[in-house]
Amino acid sequence: MAGMPERRQVAVFGAGYIGLVTGACLAELGHQVLVRDIDPEKIRLLRSGEVPIYEPGLGDMIAQNKERLTFTLDAQEALDGSEIAYVCVDTPPSASGDADLSRVWSVVRSLEGTSHLRAVVMKSTVPVGTGSRVRAALDAAGLRDVGYAANPEFTAEGTAVRDFLHPDRIVVGASDEATARLISELHEGVVGPVVVMDVRSAEMVKLASNALLATKISFINEIATLCEKTGADVEEVAQAVGLDHRLGRHFLRAGIGWGGSCFPKDSEALRQLASNTGYHLQLLSAVVEVNNVQKRRAIQKLKEELGSLVGARVALLGLTFKPGTDDMREAPSTVLAARLLAEGAEVSCWDPMARPAETEPWTSTSRYATPEEAVEHADAAIVVTEWPQLEEVYWAGVVRSMRRPVLFDGRNLFDPAAMRALGFTYLSVGRP
């Protein structure tokens, strides 16, 4: 256990991915943490020792620090005696495309009248300039002596606990040195450099980081399409490009596009932010468009191979937007399932962790417990998520169980020659 100069009491608002990871990791660092959420069922589960989301290592960390972790529905209970309040609530896109900050403002209003509070920390992803508005609201509520900081998160689902405790950097945006020092000290024991800056720059760092990562994925997918037309192999190209120390290999993997809770939302938020200032982000608009088209290209490839999808049975292997999580937000599988159904196909699905909503397109699909069951009697299968379980499948048996052994590998998980040798009509992304 890492030692702290002084143990703090921290209130964390929001028990989603970011709030739970933040709360658990701060407790791991030795702080007393109270996590507040408005969902009674979520709080009930957490109090009983169950974690309502799947995140490797999170359940164990919460259990190990249960003496320092409290879960509550009551905002005042969370704030009573707390020195620092973390805002970790959702900021989904509104009808206008701007971030919906209603949950943020709900938290800010609940702070009025607190006596021990020394700082409010924004962990939620918010538009640049939000900090100035929150600062004004705190002043109006008589909380002029309470500091404000932007402390954006850079955790990835599936590795969130590790990312918090061993980050590339800890960004602290604060308007005064005392608040910056307080939040920096709160992270003592975390292995990573602290970068202090102004609030607006810290707000921009999160949006810019995710936009750049999304750009790298869309770029390599554009190159993959060109490789298909010229006979080049995008895997070979990406490997050599990534060896350039100026570029790096991360996020240079061709596939059926990005999804999740961050890239789509943050890319759109940055575009909207630019639009509100009268500026059009042409590059980022192209990045989003490439990603939208990439998901649909998989359907087009199947149509070219099968002739028609009417009456065809197509299996989706993997539903979550990435392996190691149960998150279905903006997952490519949703677009694929909807497009297949619209084309008249029958859709079967497998995923070890996904919990699709009881809405379309999922109410019109069939779920199976294993990949083998999902692809039985199928005309085609699509590898949507690169779950490691797929590498353990006995594909020589699968090829015999399918009506037409067409396999579209949307994550370039398998060796083309090996799969074709088994008898598959094997399609992938950017490989000849």
C-alpha cells in the first residue's frame, strides 16, 4: 500500500466506469472514499459486494478496500466531511450535438452549503470552457474558497485499473497553485508524471487525445482499403510504419471501425465545439465519415460474396466494442446487426460478456452460448470483436457445420492461408 502525506476523504459522484475506477483506486491509495449514484439498484449491488460492470481487477480492488469505500444514494452523506468532490457523471450528446451537462449541474447544485470542501474536480469529459461556468456557479453558491480543477481520465475499458495506477500522465488543470498541489498530492503513489496546466487546456487535452487516436484508426482503415485495391498487405504496412519512433505502432490496426463510450462521443463533441466557434474541423469530420463507412463495407463484402443477403443466416462473433469489457455503447456490432436485418438476413450472435439492450436490432437476433453454436448452419460469419476465445475454436469443425463457409474477419485475427486451407472463403480487412 502506497503511503500518503495525509489521508483525504473524497466524495465521488457517479458509479459508472470512471466513477467506480476512480473511487476504488483512490481507496487503494489510502483515501476514504464515498461513492454516490442516483441508481438504487446499482448502489444495492455495490453494497452487497457485486460490481454492476465488468472491468478486470475492479471487483477485487473494491473488495480489498471495502473499509475505505462507502456507497450511497445520498449526496449529503457523500459530502459530509469530504474535502474533495469528484464529478464522474455521464455527459452524453444532446439533441444539438453538444454535451448534455445536466448531470454535472445536478452535482454542482448539491454542493451548496458544504463546509469541509476544499476542491471540486471534474473527471467527466466536458466542453472547453465548462470549468469557467462551474467556477462562476460555485462563487454564486458561496463557495469562493473551494478550488476547482479539471482532471481528465485517460483510462481504457479492460485496462482501466492499471491505466489509473500506471498512467502515461496525470493532467491537472487548476486556476490556483493550492488546488493543483492538493490534487497532485492526492495521486501520490500513482506511477506517472503530473502535468499541471490551466483549466481550459486540461479540458482540451482529453478531447484532442481521443480525436488523435480515432484519427490513427481511421487512417489505417483508409490505407487498408487502398491495400485491397492495389494488392498490398495492410498488416505488413502497419507493422513497418509503426516501427518509426515518430509514429508508433499503437492504434494502427485495421478493422471494422472504432466504437465505445469515448471515441464517438468525444470526436463529435470536438466537432461541435469547433462548430460553435465558427470553425469546421475538416480532418476530424473525415475521420468520423471513414469510420461510419468502414462498418458498412463489411456488409457490402458479404453481399458481393453471397449474391444476396435475403434469407441468409449470418453469425456475429463478438458484440462489445472491444474485448475485455461488457460495454455495448457505439459498438460496430449494432450497426452490423441492423444492416443485416435490413438486408433480409437472419442474425445469430455470440459474445462472452455483452448484455445487449432489449431493443432493436437485438430483439430480432438469436443469442448463443458458444461461437460454434452461433455459426452452425450459417451462410457467413463475421469476427466483430477479437475475443481470445475465438482463437481456441476448432475451426476445422466449424467449416463443416456451416451451410456456406464464408468468414469475414473484421479484426484480421487469423492467418488467411491457414483459414483458406481449412476450406473457408476467407475475407479480411486490407489483406490480399
